[in-house]
Amino acid sequence: MKLQKLYYLSTMKYDEAKSKFLETWGKLGSEWGINRTMAQIHALLLIAPEPLSAEEIMEELNISRGNVNMNVRELIDWDLVNKVLVQGERKEYFSAEKDIWEIAKRVAKERKRREIEPVLKVLEQLSRVEGDKKDKKIKEFANKMGELNNFVSKMDKSVDTMLKADENWFFGSVIKMIR
């Protein structure tokens, strides 16, 4: 007789589930290189069926208008959130990109611009260090900077491939690499 383990997953009411999602997305945001509040605003707009005003965001997340405005502007810069005109309203409304693949590509593009490209510029400079190439320290330094430059360049090209890729092709390629 086979013993079967049963796992019971507790269900949550909507408000509890939404709160848990906003909290989790906020923590994930720090992994992307954005602050927790910015990620929580993004999460809120991601799950909102309709665009939200700054006032609605303030109320939902219990944050200041300045905090909302600063973080929404940054999300707009990341191309994750758009300003939306609502007929008959004077307030600004905001909505998030809903396609998860598109979100991943936009985050990767922004991180590439902010993190990888500046490092590549510095490593390129550092790999051309001046001095006696026979000096062990200079030779080792130049070699390591060249290796790092090569590695980061490959990362950069991988991100470029992802940005140009179709979702099915990309994940199909990753699965082939894993096998």
C-alpha cells in the first residue's frame, strides 16, 4: 500500500492575498535594484483592473503623495508604468504593463543600462593599464581585467539576446541549455 502525503494549502481572502503579494513584490524589487515602495506601487498597478490615481495609491499603500509621485515617475522612466487619461477626470491616473514577459524585458533593459554598460566602460579602460608588461602585478591586473571584461561582455550579449527574443524561443533555448 502506497502512503500518500497530503498537503493542505490554506486559502486566503482577497485582501490578505493582495497584501501578501504587495509585500512579496516589494521584497523582489530590491533584487531588481529598485526600492521596496517603488516595487509595491508597481505590484498594486499590476493587479489593478483599472488605472489608479495617486490618491488611490497613497491610500492603498499608506504612503505620502511625494513618495507616490517620486516612485511613479521612476516607474515611468523604467517604462513599467504609463500615465493614463481618464475621460472627464482632472487627476492623473496610472497603469502598469500587464504582460509579465514584457515586464521582465524592460527590467533587464534598464538594469543593463544602469549596471552592465557602465561596468563595461570601466573594465575596458582598466584592461589597458599602462606599465611594464613584464611586471607580475601589472600583467596579472591586465589579465584579470581582460577576463572580467570578456565575462561581462558575454553577459551583455546574453541580455541583448533576451531583449530581442520571443518568449517561446527564449525559454526553449534555456531548456535546451539545461539539458
